[in-house]
Amino acid sequence: MRDTPKVNGPASYFPSIEKTYGQPVGHWLALLVAQGGGRHMELVAFLKTEHGLGHGHANALVAHHLKSG
């Protein structure tokens, strides 16, 4: 039996993002906030080109960021 509920959606990528890139998710979300807006794919491209994130990881962070407003 599982003690913690299963995480679904973009947040399911967060442990892998932290492990792969060595920064907490809050770091990446703060970078997105500092961008001051933008469309989904513009923000994904920013994380990929400026910070070297893979597409899936960047997409998950941007989806979470935009959903949380």
C-alpha cells in the first residue's frame, strides 16, 4: 500500500527535474516569473535555449507555472 498519493500532471516531473539539473523547482519557476509573461512555447524555448532543459521538463514547468497563474 502506498503511503503518499501519486502525483499526476506536470508536478510528476519535478523530482526528475531537480535531480537532473541540480536546482529546486522553485528556482525554475522564479525564472519563469522573472520573464514577465509570455506564451507557453516561448517560455519553453527560453528554458531550453538559455538553461539547457529538455523539452519535456521545460514543458512541465511552464504548464505548472501558467496553470498556477
